Amino acid sequence: MTAEAHTAVRPWRAIHRRQSRKIRVGNVEVGGDAPITVQSMTNTLTADAKATIEQIRQLEEAGADIVRVSCPDEASTAAFREIARASKVPLVADIHFHYKRGIEAAEAGAACLRINPGNIGNASRVRDVIQAARDNGCSMRIGVNAGSLERDLLEQYGEPCPDAMVESALRHARILQDHDFHEFKISVKASDPFMTVAAYQQLAEVIDCPLHLGVTEAGALRTGTVKSSIGIGAMLWAGIGDTIRVSLAADPVEEIKVGFDILKSLGLRHRGVNIIACPSCARQGFNVIKTVEALETRLAHISQPMSLSIIGCVVNGPGEALMTDLGFTGGGKGAGMVYVAGKPDHKQDNDGMVDHIVALVEARAAELAAAKLLEAAE
């Protein structure tokens, strides 16, 4: 049993996911018993197909399951067809206000339309967009944002609040349901994690569609990561959420990394190497901080899930190594102990330690990949 599987059976780690219906975003299932997916959004000019495709490539390599692309104008939807053909992951076309952009994106290969039906015009325009989605196998995301609520709801409630956000979401959902269209998910995001969590909690009680989680406009890399981890983590811990997007004012690839780290921390999904490291102190037998920095960089290409403990001394090192696939615990006289599958295996000098650990992780990743292929063949 791997370390991840070993911890997963603990009853106090159990998260009971809300039962939602399942929809599809291209070939990716969202909701029901499907894995919680991780998304990001390109920030290139969509009309620049080459730049947008390159950024999608980077997001794919980071593990993105779904990528959203903004389509604010006709030049963007014209380029979308080339972008969709080049993408290995399904694309969500982000549509605001102009119904024709939604139709064009659906016809150009979008797997999903991010749209608010009530914002794109009269009933006939809404019907046309829904028909285009149906004809082209598109699902939809109703995206409610505290910063862009309908004027009548702001007048009714006085300010953005969870009640107003949920009412907006249900209003838009009814439009789709009235047209017998049920392939949709909903998000109700705010920059305030308290408001966000409260809105999702209310929404989860009254509708069974999948929920797309996020704390919108969370901030820069460090502060946005903290805020998103609190908000998204609280909802996932409560069993709410089927797909997530971490909104950071940073490289979109960082959104994917943080998204997987949140899921990994909750035991909901594992991708890549989970490094468990001590904060370092005077007892450390090697430079823990620099070692972990180097390992994070050099192991970023590993997608197979595994755990690695890097502990500076023998106080907690053996105990942490017991619960990880691989481990290194600092000792004395310039060397430490390498642990394999929770057991002490061999000593390793601090010099060359990083190279040695990288080689062990890569070898283990290759073994896991081969075993997975063999299992699939059987």
C-alpha cells in the first residue's frame, strides 16, 4: 500500500462529496463520481492564435483538465477554431453580452460556453445560443460574480451578498431548464471567501447541477493562494465542488499548480510529487530550504502521484518517512538516511543528495507508469 493510499483509509480523512448530476465538457466528465477537475484561463489575446495555443500547451503540461478562453469579439471566435483544433484539453469559451459570440464559439469547437443567459438579450437570442450549444455538443457554465450582479438584485438586497448571488444563479438556470437544457454547471464567486463559501453552501442545497468553485480576483500569487486555499478548501472539505479554478494575478500555470496542491492536501486527487518538508531549525543536518527548492524545480515534470519526505534531522524524520513513498532524513557527519516505502534503505552523503533523490523519484515514477499501462492492457 502506498503512503497516499495508507492515509486515505483513515475515517477522520473522509470527505463525502455532494451528489450532483454529471455533465460533460468535451471528453471530460464533471460532477457525479468524476474526479474533481482543475481549470485555468488563458490571458493572451485570443485573436493571436499562436500565442494562445502556446499558453494552452503550458497549461496542459502542468496538468490542466479544462482551459477557458475569452471570446470578447469576432476576431477571437474566428481564431477559436484553430485554437480548439490544436488543444488537447477541452476549451470553454468565455462569452459576455453578445449572443453571436456564443453561437460562433460553439460552431468553432468550444466544449462549453461560460455565459449568463439573462445577459445576452431577448428570448429568441437566448434560444439561438442554447440551440447552438445543443447542436454542437456544448455544455454551459452559468457564471455569477458578486461584482457584476443584476441591477434589480442589487436594489433589492442593497449590496452583493450570498442571497443575491444564489437568486441570480437560479434565475439563469431556469432559463436553460425552460428550454429543456440541463448540461450546465454553476459558479457563484466573490473576492470575499466568506461570501463565496456562504453562496455555494446555499446553492448546493437547492440544485443538483455540478458546481464550479473559485474565489474570484483572489490576488497575487502568495495572497491569492492563501485566500483561495481557505475558500476552496473549506468548500471541498464540506463535500461541495466538482471543478475548481484558482484565480491568481500570476502566470496561469501557477493556478493549475495551486489547484492540484489544494486537492492533494485534502486527499481528493493526487498528481506529481507531494513533498513533505520540515521548516528547518538548528538541528538540521543539511540545508533543508535550498534542498526543497531544488527538488520542487527538478521534479516538476513528474505527473505520477507519490510522496517524498525531506526532514532535516532524526527527531521527526523517521516518523514522516514511515508515511511516504520515499524519504531523506538528515543525520550527522554530512550524510543522512534514505527511506524507501517507509523503511530505512541506505545512507547517502549530503553532497549529491538532490541528484540521488531525483533519480530515485524518476525511477519510481517510471515503475508506476509501467504498472498503470499493464493494468490498462489487462
